[in-house]
Amino acid sequence: MRVDGAVSRAPGRPLRVGQRVEAVVRPELLAPRAERTDQVFRLTDRAVLFRDGVLLAVDKPPGLPTHATADPSRPSLVAHVERYLRAKGAHPYVAVHQRLDRDTSGVVLFATDPRANEGLARSFEGRLVEKTYLALTTRPPALPDRRLRLSLPLAKPAETEVVVREVLAHALLVEARPLTGRKHQVRAHLAHAGMAILGDPLYGEAGRRAPRQMLHARRLALPHPLTGAPLVIESPLPADFVTLLASLRAGSGMQPVSGGSRKGSPAGRP
């Protein structure tokens, strides 16, 4: 997108009367379903990270949209959740309070009962939800500080806390915690800081050294919408992330970081 001739990547940007907006359409992205690379996925108990009477957290694979798209023949995580609930004999009520990009993997939390909506909305709007991502990024010529606080407006103010977990020969392993909830926030902030996520087709270089956008929603911590009790839900690194990280470490002589649980925990730590 260009606004008055300048590239604009800020979703939700207000426009003024008289501004000229140009959109570049890539026909290859409108290919028939048979040519798409959507992830073949079936939601089973194994991919359920947490479930109670009002919530369901799912381990989303890369290559699958969270929401239904304009093409009704394409799969989506929401459709898989509805199908899963029907198979369990439950009413297929699914309310979405967060989303992940198609090629981002990890924790996605849904409300499966209307009673959870008010509490979830209050937590997300009040910044009571702690979201932690892991990403493999490019390594800038000048190494960044180990801890960073990135602030770059994305139509609205946006802030992300970043911790560099490992410095590899040709990449970085970073942990990112967005303090606000803007579209593409982690991707845009890391790229702006010189640490574009490997495989990111929009803010980095798609296909270069990575099978997809190497961003993983590792952890979600929030108060339970009905009880207020602390809830922590974690997702393990998917196979493609583990494989690429091992390859990068092999070239750097780095030691692996510790792993984590895949199930939700009712306490402050998993």
C-alpha cells in the first residue's frame, strides 16, 4: 500500500480527504486452493493446551489462518475448533479474542461460553494478558543490547519488550513481549530494530534460510475470566523451529535453552 506515493504498513492508519491511495495486488496470492500451501491439520486432544467449561486453548500450527478467509473452501483454526467441539458433544460456540498470523505458530485462546467474554475482553483491553513470543531473526552488524524496549507507532502507540536469548553466528534467538496489541506488532518492531524475523515475507526476506516466518507464540498468561485465578498456557516449539534452531546452533557452537511444558498451569509458573 502507498499513501501519497509513500509506502504505508500501518494497519488502521487514518486517511485525510484528498489523499491518494494505491494498492499493489499480487495475483500469485490469489491462486486456487490446490496451489495454496495451507497446513493440513486436524484438531485432536493432543493439540489442546488447556480446556475447561468456558475456555479452550489450542496449539496452532504454522500455515493455517486463525479466522475464516474470503475463500470459504480454505481451512481455518476457528472452523477446526467448532468441529472439535461438535465431536465432543459440546455446543460449538467460539469467540475470538486474539489471533495469530497464518504462518505464526503457538498458543491461541478461545472463549467457548459467552460468560467468558467480558472477563477476556477486560483482560486484553486492560493489558492484563502477558504474551511471550520466540523468534529467530537476522543478526544485525552491530549487536543490540540484551534487553530492549521498542517503541514504534503502528497507527497507534505500540511497545514491545525484547530479550536476546542467544547470539548465533548468523541469527539471533529473541524473546518478545508485546505490551500493546497492534497488528504485526512483533514483526514490525523487530524489523525496525534491524532484527527481521527469518522467513517473514512482509518485513524480512521470505524463504531465505527459513521454511516460513519463524515466530512462535510460546506463552500466554492471564487471569481466568470467571475466577480471576492466574492461568499460564504454554506451547512447545514446533518441529520446523527446532530443526532450524539446531542447524543455526550447530554453526555457532551454542548450547540449547531449556524447554517447557505444553499444558496450561493454574499457577504463576508452568
